[in-house]
Amino acid sequence: MARRTKVYEGKAKVLYEGPEPGTLVQYFKDDATAFNAEKRDVIEGKGVLNNMLSEYFMSGLNQIGVPTHFIKRINMREQLIRAVDIIPLEVVVRNVAAGSISKRLGIEEGTPLPRPIIEFYFKDDALGDPLVTEDQILAFNWASHQDLDDMVALAVRVNDFMSGIMLAVGIKLVDFKIEIGRQFDGDMQRLIVADEISPDSCRLWDMKTGQKLDKDVFRRDLGSLTDAYSEVARRLGVMPKSP
Ligand code: C5P
């Protein structure tokens, strides 16, 4: 079998050249990292769960007309995606205070926010992905006014979609992060949701018990990460019950 060309390797995923121009193969690793990779571990089965869950969320978004990079799942750990130019910003949407906003602004975790809050973080590991303002984004040319409008519109639609499907299975979507890429067609560009949507990049709390079903289980040593992610998958009917 011919060796594939690796295009990029990140903390949790690897990108390989795809079979057609404009496509890539995204491989989900079992590596878990937190606090800018200061804490790391290998959690068997995490990559498989995130591949399936990201497929589930992104194919649902595609179906309701929110464009994503997802084309199809290839196997347990890989999916075929559209190649994009990733905008160097992490877009975070928050419905309930938790994590960094609780720390930064002194808001108790679990406090519902008056409306969804959208934040942008500059993707730079060396700087620890700092929070940035729209003015900084425009001044440093990371995105245009139109891009910002489009990114906010995408983030709001993803939030509505994800909140709804989680609510239906008794899970509160506290917050999440998405990455957005530029796809070019001649002179035209459109922005599409890229990277992954999985319990690695969301906060998911059981609505009855408050149990955390996301990467905070790893960040805060709250138990088995695969049990938490499997529970999300089980409720969504994404995978059969673990043996
Ligand atoms: O840490 P913070 O509260 O800012 O995270 C907000 C949301 O964004 C959480 O769901 C977290 O999992 C996600 N996030 C992420 N990747 C990062 C930073 C945050 O997926 N680099």
C-alpha cells in the first residue's frame, strides 16, 4: 500500500492528503491534552468516539444547510473532509458560565448567561490562544468585517442546532469551540465549519445530575473520559452500547 502524505499533525488529529484535489483525510488520535498540552495522556478509544460524534454533528449541520468540511466517514478513525484555509481564530459560544469566563470575570460556574456570548481566541499555542477583540482581528487582518459577520452567523446556527439535539437527550450544551475555514471557488470564498465538533471541544452537562460528559472529565480528573463520551454517543444513538 502506498504511504500517504501527511499534511499536518495536531494534538488530537492528523491530516493526510485526500484522494481528490481539495480533499483531506482527517485521522482522530487517542491523544488527550489539556492546559495547552501541559497535561497529556493517551485514552484508548477516544479517537473512534470523536470521529463518530463529529460525523454525527457535522452531517446534521450539512443537512440543515450549515456548511461544514465533512464529506463522509471512511472508517473508525478517519473521515474525508474538504480542504480549507483555517482562519486562525477559535470561535467560542457560551450559554452557561464555565471554564475561562468564570475565572476571568468571577462568574460562578453554572450561572446561565443572559444571552449566548461569542468570543474569539487567536490560535497560537506559544501564546496559549489569547482572547482577542474584533478590533484586533480586523487590525491584524486575521478576518474581514464580512468574515466576522459570517463567523458569528455560523456560530449562532451551530449553537442552536447543537443545543437542540443535546436538549433532546437530556444534556445541556454549556459552551463549545468551533474552527472555521475558507473554501474557494474561483474568486468566491465561503466560510465553512471545519476541524471537529466533539466532547473534546464542548462542555456537556447532564441536565438532571449536572454530571460532566466532556473533556473536563480529563482536565479535572473526574473519572473515565471514554465512559463520558460513550454516554453522549449512546444517548444520541451514534454507537451501540459498549460491550
Ligand atoms: O476554556 P474555556 O472555558 O475558554 O473553553 C470554552 C470551550 O471551548 C470549552 O467547551 C472548551 O472545551 C473549548 N475549547 C477548545 N479548545 C481550546 C479552548 C477551548 O475546544 N483550545
